[in-house]
Amino acid sequence: MIDYIQNTFADLKAKKDIWWYLSKQDINSQFRRSKVGSLWLVVNQLCFAFGAGLIWAAVFGLDPIEFIPFIATGFAVWGFVASCFVEGSSALVVSQGYIKQVNMPITVYIMRSVSSNVIRLAIGLAVAVMVVFTFGGMKLVNPVYILPGLVLLLVTGFFVSVFCGLVGAKYRD
């Protein structure tokens, strides 16, 4: 089992250029006809953070300056988790043309989905950090704790996408 996992990650490392290119193409094609382009991801993150932060702070009687940074970071992380489930379940179905024509490991197509989600997560976290430094209401935890948390999040997102991709390929509903 350990050898299989090591071989899987070795295959992913060897095919990194392929899945990275495909994931960048997915992001670019999502915003192909837009003049703003992938800047919509930043606008979406900011609008949700400020809109939901102001509304929920008023509903719960919280100070918006302290609450909005939490919403911004939470929305970025939750967007990654939800995308791993949703897009992971359709990753193999979307890539069926490649799968039928090219002999590559299935995890390459899963990693295509995960890496496009990682790009969105990176943009969301960059916006969240900008909001945190602008508002100053959230005290950053020691950065030593943030890195293992991100690694755990990424690894879990990969395995969730693998599971959901296999289930989604078998049961298309």
C-alpha cells in the first residue's frame, strides 16, 4: 500500500507539467470572455467578505472590524473544501475524453481539479490576508501553525477529490 501511494505521487510529480497546464487552462477558460478576467475571483471574495460580514455582524451584534477578517479567511477555506467535493466528483467525467485517448494515471485528472482549486484558494487567502492587514481586527496565529494546517488541508482535499471522483464516475447522479 505504501509503495502504491509512493508510486502515485511519483507519477503526479512526473506529470506535473500536464496537470498544471490543464488546471491553468480551466481557470482561464472560466473567464475567457470577461474583460476583468480572473480578477472576478478577487471581486467575489471581497464582496462576500464585506457584504456577509456587515450583515452577520449586525445580526449577531459583533464589531464588523473584528468579524470581517474571520469571514474572509473562512470563505476562502470553505470555498476550497466545497470545490474539492463538487468539482472532484466530476473530475473524471469532465476528463473522459483525455482518459479514453491518453494512457496516464487517473490521479493526473484528479490533480487537475485539485490544482485549479488550489489556485482559487491562493487567491482567496491572498485577499483574506489583505483584509486582515487592512482591518487589523484578527490576530494572526503563529505562522508555524498555519503551514501544517494548509498542508493538511491540501492533502485532505486531494484524497477527498480522489474518493468523490471515483464515486462520481461510477454513479453520475
